[in-house]
Amino acid sequence: MAERLGIEHLVELSGTEAILGYLTPLFIFAAFFLAQVLLPALRVPGYAVDAKTGEPRNYRLNGLLVFVIAVIVWAVEFAGLPRDWFYRSSLYAVAGGTALCALIAVAAVFSQPRGEAKNPLAGLWAGRTRELSLFNHRFDLKMYTYVVGGAMWALNALSGAAYHHGRFGDDANPGVYLYAGFLTFYVLDYFVYERVQLY
């Protein structure tokens, strides 16, 4: 089936590589968590109001710094991670990322009071809280998912361009590079104006 879809190159990983591909989202989430918690950040008031205080919630914004560091780490192939890894492992990473996000969603929803939604599925659909912050508001789950999602979107595009270059060399399609460049610029711009995420 993969051959008919033209994606046979995405299932050519060895058994060990397939397991690492499946676990890649876990490693990425852990690395981004450490970066977001440990790196310096601006504290800015958002639009969401803290139900306990009635004041606007304060957020730590360091998405731009985290994004720039992530791109540098990817570009220098830190820890031997090939530049095309995110592309080559994408099918396995989607499966692992889906499982990981399902676990995070269940933990985030069911760690909160029930509220009005008594049905567990309704609670999962609508959520049980507007905001989930940990470590004395040092880590906000919504902002974290914005940073991980945006950065990985760009890194996957760059990784696809790296794979394309490795496969086709001088015969590569320049449109692939343009796409990766434009998308990376879009994500960079997104992080420059990170305040728009504070609804």
C-alpha cells in the first residue's frame, strides 16, 4: 500500500529506527519542556482572566528564543540527529505523537474538577478548565503546545527539504526549499508576535 501511495521511503526504517521514530515526539516534548521552563522569558499579561484573582493571567513568553535554539540544534545535527530525521520518521512519529497527546489530554482534563460536564467524553471534548499552569505559573500548557507545535511544524518542513536535497542533490526542486523557507519565516513571525496567542 505504501508503494501505491508513493510513500514507501517513509516505511524503510529499521526496527530500532521505527521505535525511535515512535518515541521522537516524547523526546521532543521533553526537550521543549526543559527549554521553555529553564530559558529566560518575558512576563506579560494576557487576555484570559484568572478566576481566582479576577486579574488577567500572566504568561511567560519565550517561544522565539526556544524556536531559534531548536532550529540551531536541528541545523548542527546535535547529538547525531540527522537533519532529515523528522521527515523520514514522520509516519512513526505521528503514531507516537498521537498516543502522547491523547495521554496529555486525558491527564490535563481529568486532573481538573468536573464542572458542568458530567459525561467524561463531554469533558474531554469541551475541556474542564480554560488554563492549566504548573510550577507557580512558570509553565502554561497552552503556551507550551503553541511553541512545540509551531517549532515542529517548521522543523518538519526543513527536515523534508533536507531529505529532498539528500535524495536529489542538484536536481532538487527549488519549490521544496521555497516552501520550507516561507513556512519557517511564517513560524518565526508567529513567535515574534507571540502576544496574539494570549486570548
